[in-house]
Amino acid sequence: MSDPTVTVIIGAYNAMPYLTRCLESVVEQSLGTYELECLAVDDGSTDGTGQELDRFAAEHPGTVRVIHQQNSGGPSSPRNVALGLARGRYVFFLDADDYLGPHALRRMIDMAERNGSDITLGKYVGVNCTVPRSMFEADQEVVDLATSRVWYALTPHKLMRRSFLEERRLRFDEDIHMGEDRLFVTKAYLQASVISVVADEDCYFKVQRDDEGNLTSNFSDVMKRLEVARRLMTAITTHSEPGPVRDAALLRHFRGGLLDSFSWRFPLLKESDRLKAMGIAKEQLDEFYTPELAVQMTAPLRLVAHCAQHGLQRELIDIIDFLTAERDKHRPPHEIAVKNGHAYAAYPYFGDAKAGIPDSCYDVTAGLQQDDRLDAVEWHRTGRRGVLRLRGHGYIENVDTQEPATELILRLRNDGREVRVPTRSAPLSAHAHVRGHDCDHSAAGFTADIDITHALDGAPLPTGVWDVYLNVRSQGLSTQRRFGARKADDLAPARGGRSGPLEVDPYYTRGFANLSLHITRVSQTKQVSKGFKRRVRRRLTGLSKQIGGRRLRRVAKLRHLSGLGRTNGPGRSQP
């Protein structure tokens, strides 16, 4: 009997009734010429999970195999047991609560075979829960770990080449029952030759159980979370060299492992445990935390890092309590302070010289959000030329709009050339809805005239598609984004027009509905002005009258001469 192409590994503990759909999704795969085996490990279940596994094995002999064992306390042992018995060229780890799309395995195997992939991710779909999505925007034949978002998909629900796992001796740590997935996948990512992503097929359906009875959901031990973080840092430095890939891995685990362990639970710990936790964090931060990583963190995480490194236990507790109350809406949102062209979140101890926490820990400039709205797109003629007039507003959320210097940016899609169009300040529309904190945005309105024949330093705009961006500047701060997606409720249809040899057609892009301008050159026949056409028409009309009158007089004279001396005969009408 030949070895199967893929082994699906399922570790199951008290998984009824979800297990049935899980198993059905495996045996109903549209694998085509590929062969499948399913290894399911019953980890000491007490709810009928074992019996359901045995029923499927009896109905699908040679495809479904079942191993029964005493409860191990976590998913690592069942996965390792099945991995040791697997015969497939690939393995796929499937949780007993979840299920596969009908074409999932075939699509992932096709991708892996085409690229020689050690790891292949298939698109996740959440069922009553959220799942990572940013890494599934498009298929990726070969992932760049330095820039890819796959770092934010660290569950093991992936297709992996079994020879790769064996050569690297990759197994799940069985002495931890939280974070073992992230540790396993991080090691695998860093040692894989090729990682690929299937994004155009719904492959893995992640199900949120009604009882939320899995270990991860109930786990709240801060100290064990920090131990996992320590192992992750060790794995990263063991399996990567200094450089952009290591930085991407460290950033992911600082954000989502070490620093976010200091959540609302931290103040509830005994003081001795708090000191120990801060000590573990300090050890990792002193070795791996760099200014380059710090600027990519959020302000709350930078504050946690600084307090942990410098032993500021009281300050750290106050900051965590503040953030928890703000999250739960038990206090007003924090204010934003603007100083020297930077925006700072006014969290506890900001500007407190005694605490000595640097302003850079509070810096939120890079995360500022812009709000804007398009109110009108109109064509205005000025003599023989015309301008496209845009009206709307734009402001930086949570920052007062003072002495705004808003401008439009037109970017030519095919080569990236930019043209900046100044705006005139106008009062904010009375119907505008201001987002964020209660700030003064009365000066956020604007009007802009785009003269397509003179916008490029006095020269006409080149033909093509120009995407419209809005740059908002106030108090030394600046934000920019595509413009037009948010529109006034009473916005009239966009109207373009012709100016000189050019014509502009404003439209909204498919999907995001942003504003773009299509500039074309008018054909010679179209360039004739209406006034010129009227003058030509009048002249031709006059000529026709003159020519017509002369012809009629000549015809009448000829008829008169031909009728002299003749009588009326049959077939002739009366004069």
C-alpha cells in the first residue's frame, strides 16, 4: 500500500458535538489524485468523543485511524503522538472543534508542490469569532518573513512537509499548556525554506465553542505566559541571525507575548510575583529591546517596557489601571497633547519629571487617524477654461484644527508623479459628524480648484488616471490618505468637464469608492468651441438664403419665357 499524500492530525478532547462536522469535512475533501489519511487521538474524553471517532473509523477503514490515550492535559501530546505515526508526505493539524473547506487540502497541496513549500497557510474563516485576515489579502507563492503578516497567524493549522518537521526535529512542548502553538510555529517559520499562502480559497473554519471550554480561553497565569515569552525569545535568537527577519519575529512576540502579559491581571498578583514578572521581562528587554523596535510599539506597550526595565512597579500599576478603566469606559478617553510637532497620549505620569518616564514612551504621532468627507465635485467654467472644484473637510482626530494647511495631492497612477493643489479654508459643515474627542474642528472645511490645464507647475496635467489624496496639516502634525471614500449624504453625482485640449472625468474606484480623475486629450473635432460653431452656422445660413433666392428668381424667369405663345393642355396645372 502506497503512502498517502497528506495526514490530517486531530487531537480531540470532549469535542462533541463539533467533532462530527470536523470529521465529515476531512473525509469529503476533493483531493483528486491525492490520497488522504486521518489520524485522530482521543485524549481521554468523557463525552462520547472516543465513540464518535471509532464510528468514523469503522465507516472509513484505511482512511481514519484512532488512538485512545489517557488525558494529557493539553493538545501537545496528542499532536506529537499522531505526528510520530503519520505516513503522509504532508501533515495538517486540525482542531476537533473546527472544520475544513471542501477544496482546502487540494489547494494547499497544489501550492506546496508548485513551490517546494515546507509550510503552506490556507485562508482562515471565523465562525462566531474573529480570525487573522491581513496575511490573506492575496496568494503568496513565496513569503518574505521580514515583511509578511504571517507572523500574526501562529496557530498550527497549516499544511507542513513531514520530512521538514522530521529533519528539524520539530515537536510541540508538552510541559506547557498555553502558548505551545506559537512556540512550535515560530520555530517552524524560522527554519522553513519556503512558506506559501493560499488566499483565494476558504480553507480553515475556526469555530468558537459555545462553552468556551478550551484551555487557552481559561488560562490566566501571568507567570506561565512570561515563561512562554522567554522560550520564544530563545527560539528566535537560536534560529535566526541579526537582521530584518529576527526583528520581525521579536516585534511580533514583544507585542503579542511578553509585554501584553502585563494586562489587568498584573495588579492582582502578589507583590513578590509582580517583582518576579518584572524581572523576567527586564531580562528579555535588556537583551533584545532596541530603539528601532520601540518606535514600532504602541504607547501603552512602550510604557510597560520602560516601567519593567526600570523597576517602576507603582507607576506600572497606575498605568495599567488607567488603561483598563479607559477600555471598559469607566473613565473619559485620554487627552492628546501636541508639542514640537509630536502628539502624545496623556497617560499617567506624562510630563512628570519625578517619575522620569521619557516623552517618547507616550508618542502617538505615527498612529494619528485622519477623518475627512467629500461634500461636492463640481465643474466650474471661468472664461474659456474650467476648473474641477472639490468641497469637503478634513481633520486629525483628537487634535484641535488650528491654522490648517490642508492640500490635495494628485498622484498619477502609472508612474507615481505627484501634483499638490492648495485649498481655501472654509467653515466646517453644520452637518459634519466629528469623530474622536471633543475637539475644535470649526476650521476644517475646505474648497479646492483643480485647473487641469495649469496644475503641473503651469503646464497641463499628463493624461491618465490621477488618484486623489488629502493631506491634513495642523499644529505641526500631518496625516494623509486617499480621499473620497466618506461622502456627504446629499452628494450630487460627480461632474467633470473640458478645459482647452483636456477633459476630466471624476469617478469613484471599485471597492473602496475613493475619488480618482481620468484625464484625456480631446480629439480635434471636439476642440471646436461652441461660439465658433455658432458663427459658422450663421454664415452658412446666410449664404444658403442668398444662393436660394437667386436660384428661385432664375427658375421663375425661365418658366415665364418658355410659356409665351402656348396654351394650357392636358396634364398641366392651372397657374
